[in-house]
Amino acid sequence: MKYLPLILRNLLRNKRRSGLTAFAIFVSTFLVVALQTALYQFENPPSEQSRFRLVARHATSLQNPLPEAHVDKIRNLPGILKTTPLTWFGAYWKDEDNWFANFEIESDTFWDVFPEVRLPEEERRAFLADPQGCFVGRDLAAKFDWKVGDRIVLTGQIYPLNPELNVRGIYDGPDSTWLLFHRKYVEEALKTSAGRPGRVGTIWFLVAGPEDVAPVSARVDAAFRNSNGETKTETEKAFQLSFVEMMGDLRAIVRNIVAAVALTMLLVAGNAMAMAARERAAEAAVLRALGFPPARVGFLFLSEAVLVAGIGGLLGTLLPVLLFFNSSPEPIMFPTFRVPTGIAASGILLALLVGALAGGLPAWGLVRRPIAQALRRA
Amino acid sequence: MRIPLAYNLRHLRARPAAAAMTALGIALPTTTLLLALALPEGLNRVLQGTGDPDNLVVLRKGSTTETNSAVDRDPARLIATLPEVVKDPEERPLLAPETIVIVFAPRRNGLQGNLLVRGTGEGGRALRSYVRLVEGRWFTPGLPELTVSRRIAERYQNLGLGERIHFGKHDWTVVGLFDAQGKAPDSEAWADVDLLMSDFLRTTYSSVLVRTPSPDVQARLQERLDQDKRLSLVGFPEPEYYRRQTQGPGLPLLFIGMFVSVLLGVGAAVGATNTMYAAVAQRTREIAVLRSIGFRRRSVLASFLIESLGVALLGGMLGCLLALPFHGAVTSTVNWKTFGDLAFQFRLTPALLAKGLGFAAAVGLFGGFLPARLAASRSIAASMRAI
């Protein structure tokens, strides 16, 4: 510790270079932390009870609906607490690019399974009383500037129906980017449409605890084996993940990007430290001539590199932590963007590692060269 | 008067390690950018290169993709009787009622895939003459057999020739492999339309693909479909149908790639700035000498900018070289319009490589500007005294 002033003085000798290097590491660490957080939030969507919430879908294809009768059958299986169907309606508003999640819900049972969707009581009553009612998430409402009382017409792409809906409420919740409306309305309107009435998209239900997840999933799938609506039951988390994986092997992509970022960071920092070492060659030789052990001279230089990298890494980690603590950069895609502790730690650790590697080689060079030669060079 | 390039080259040779590290630092972001851009390039090449202008894709009105569409049997039969439809030598109408199913299937990399299975028939093959059988044979109508794209066979488990995969009510055997020259069917598995529909309890087709003799007749058929309220159908020329699926700038992977490249580029520019500041510091005396023998400030500025630019372009070229092995590599991502996997090749076109070099040059100029300005702005007397 007593060398700290010396290290700091050296660091501040070329303020511009130290500052720029720290800045490069700051940007890179920010990138690494933000990307890993994005992946994490994708893989672990926020939900208060997602671990005990399961979803059954058609075993063959998400495109295939399940018979409505499945809902009651599942409801009566042992081990299942609450059940509700959720059907992707797949409509857009005005323009095909106005894409958002819209679902038909069974209004009586929806809140049994999704209590985190918080709708003020009077708005909820207004929604239940209006067959053409709908309610939307706060983020979605803000995006399209929808207010309670608005009448909106959606264009259906999957079913030949353009629902005319009244916004009856605005909900808050971990994911407030959905529009939800009565399943009855669609069933009524599509009464004569081939292949639609009496079908639901997915069935969601709660189990008592984590130990029930595996046996209950197996029980549900067994109940419909060899029927014309075989199911695949999985946790909410696994279900969400299957959508993310449709995009490609995200984990591999993020891993490769992190490697590229780390390598760039190393090159920038390594180059800066090599330049510093060149300038410092004579001084290091003097220190050693004065009797400082080579290890200590090397250590002084190395600490400098680690310190610069550490400062950059710390700032690069803190920025996303503070910036996204309460607001997500892209609320539709990521309802929350909080940086998990493990990822924050890995960001700082990576920066320190880069500092150590970047300082290591030049430090070794400073220590190894014979004193006389280094002094003569200067 | 310009300072000769040889001056910069000699300096780069004197400090090759610093130049190499700076260049490599610029190469990596360039590679990242190229790979990100090669993604939509390859994806959209598939979608923009598929489709015969003589073919019309008939869907339910309101649908824009086969996944969302449903065409009842009666209208499908009616289309076959329309005079606008081309007849084959045996006087049969040249058309293909088809159905598509997106099936969950494990990929060879262990991830879940969304395989697009197309139920079709002889007409579907006749209307897509570029699809060639390369191994085995075509599926037999009425039997649970698949003929799959060779590209898909390589990417999915249980889809190699002779292997079996279960979906619907059958174990389907792969009896043949086809090649669709990189067009959209190269992401598909084909089966008999009637059997596939009965397996999935479907009573409606997804689409009807129709051959028309000329653009005029095709336009007439489109109009007829549009006017007939009972049919409630819509026709898209096949190339337009696929073009509408073009994945826009909102492609998440492209967005991530650009975001990463730009931030990495900033980091690399900072690296270049560091290197150039060191170069300026080392050459304080030389700069003063150059100035005193008559070189202007702007010549000094230009000389340092050119040096930085040169190192950056070297890095840019290296970045292009690093990206080149990925050219032609097959990968897939979801087609958000159909929710099926779409296989495509990374494509590094000359235009893309030029963009990569442009990016590297921008990084070099951006990184070199401040040091170059410093070099140019110093007064001769001060520089001489500083030594």
C-alpha cells in the first residue's frame, strides 16, 4: 500500500493516455455487461411465480391449437391449482409494423393464474362488463398513445376477424406490453369459421411448488397422449426460452462477441502499456540499480495497468447498473434490464484480467532487461 | 507541399508492434460489423431471389403468409377451372394446393428448431423447376414419406436420408434429398399434401400456387380473385410474396451486431488515438524540422491523418480477411413472418467489404484527428525548445 502514491503519480504522468485507455475499457466493459444482461433477461423473463407456472401447448407445433376441452381436463387433474387458457390472436394495429403481443383470455379465470397483471378494480369491472372491452399494458399504451375509453380496431392476420375493442383499463406488471381481450368475443364472431371455435392456443396453470413441476407436467402430457391434441408441458421459463432460441444460438453469439470485445480491449490496453513501458525503461533501471527487487519494480508497473483497467471496468459496470436499474432501454423486448450481481462481478473481473495481461508482458520486459543496457539506451 | 508517404512508412516500420496492435484492434470491430451485415444480406437474398414471376400465390384475403392463411377445398377446386390457369401437356391445370405446418424438431446443435413442412404434390414440383432431386427419390403420395432439402438434412436431427422423424400421426421416413439452389424451399421438408392435412386434422389448404401464361393474364386473375366476394381470396405474384417477407432493419441480430460494432469501433478509435499521440510525442523534433524547412501546418496534419488512415485500412483489410472464411457458411434464423426457420448463407459482397473498409477508415480518421491536430498546431520554436 505504501507504493500507492507512486503508482498514482505514474498513472497521472500521462493523463491523456491513462484516461483514453480507461475510457476504451469502460466502453468495452459496458458492452460486455449490457450484452450478458440482455441474454440473461431473455433467458429469465421476470415473473413473480414463473417457477410454479406451467404452460401446455400442442406437442407438434405452436401453430396447432388445442381442443378447448383440454382446459377443464387439466383443471381436474390432481396437483393443479388454477388453470386458464391464453390464445395468441396475432393482430396488428393500423400498420403491419405495429406489432405487439395480443391475446384472447378467459376473463373469469385469467387473474387466478396471472395475478401479477395489476388492473385497478373499477377498470377491471368495466372490462368484465364490456364484451368488446380490452386492457393494455402501460408501456404498450404509451407507445401507441392509447387511453382508457379509446376505441381501437385491430387487423387479424391469423383469423378472418378485425376486432373492434374499447380500452377499458391500463395494467401494470412485470411485462406491461400486452393487449388482452375477451376470448368469448372471438368465439362469438368466428362461430362459423372452419377450424376455429372450441380451440385454444396454450393452457397455463399453477402448481403448488417446485417439487410438483416435473410430476404434474408428466401427468398432463400423459393425459393427452394419443389424442388428437397431444401436449407438451413445460415451465414458463422454458417456454419463453424456446422463442428466444428461434432467433439462433444466442448464447454462442454472445460468447463470441464477448471474446471479440475482450480481445480488442486487450489490444488497446496492451498497446498503451507497452508505450508506457518504453518511456519508463530508464526509470525502472534506476529503481533496480537502487536495490529494489525486480519483482517489486514489475509489480509497480503491473498495478498501474490493473488500476487503469479496474477504473474503466468499474465505471463500465456501474453505468448499466445505475442506468437500467429502474428503466429498460427497450421495454417491449426487455420488461426489466437489471444487471444481475454475477454479471456485474464478471465485468469487473474481466477488466482486471485484461489489465493484468496488458501490464504483464511489458512489466516482464522492464524487469528482464539488464540494468546497464536499459540505462545506456536512455 | 505534401510530406512524402515514405516518411510515414519508415516510421511504421520502426515501431511495427504498435502499428500491428492498433491495426488488429481495428480489425476485430470490422469483422464484427461485416458478420452482422452479412446476416440480413444472406437472409434477404433468399427471400428476394425466390419466386417465378409467372406463379401466383393464392391466399385467404387478409393473409400475407401461408402460415396465417386458409383456403377451403371448394375455392381451391374452383381455381382449377379458371381459364387464366396454364394447362400442362395433358390438359391438366398447372397448380398446386399446398399446406404448410411448422413442426418442432431438434436441430443437430441441440437447440429446438421450427421446421417448415410443406404438403405439396406433383404440381408443386412442376411449378418450382429449380428444385432438383439430388439423392434418393420423391415421396410417394399417400405414404408417410419426406423429401427434404439437403441443407435441412444437415441441420436437423433425424432428417438424414433413410432416417425417421415423428410428427402428426406418423413416423415419416426421409426418402430423398433435394437442392433448391439456396432459395426458400432449401429450408423446407416436402410431403404429400393430403396425408399431411389428415395428420393435422386440417380441412383447409394454406395456399394454392398457380401458373399463369403472362403478366396480363396474371393481373386479370388477381383482379378476378379480388372481386369475387364469395371466394375471399387474394393473389400475390410469387416473387412479391417472398419479397414481402424481407426482414427489415428491425432484425434483432442485426441490431445487436451494429450496436456492438459501433461501441467496439469507439474502443478501437481510442486505441488508435493513443498510438498516434505517442507517435506525435516521439516526433516532436522532426515535426519542428519539417515545419522549419517549409512544410505547412496542413501538410503535417494531412501526414498524420494519412498515417492513421493507413494503419486503420490495414486493420480493415485484416478484418475483411478474418470475416471471409464465414462467407458461404450456412446458418439459420427465424423468419418472423412465417415463424419457420429460414436457412441462409452468410454473404460478403464487394459492397459489404467496402462498407467494412469505410468503417475502418472512419475509425482511423476519428482516432487520428486529435493527435494530428496537436502535431500541426505546435509552434516551431516551442517544439525546438521542448527537446
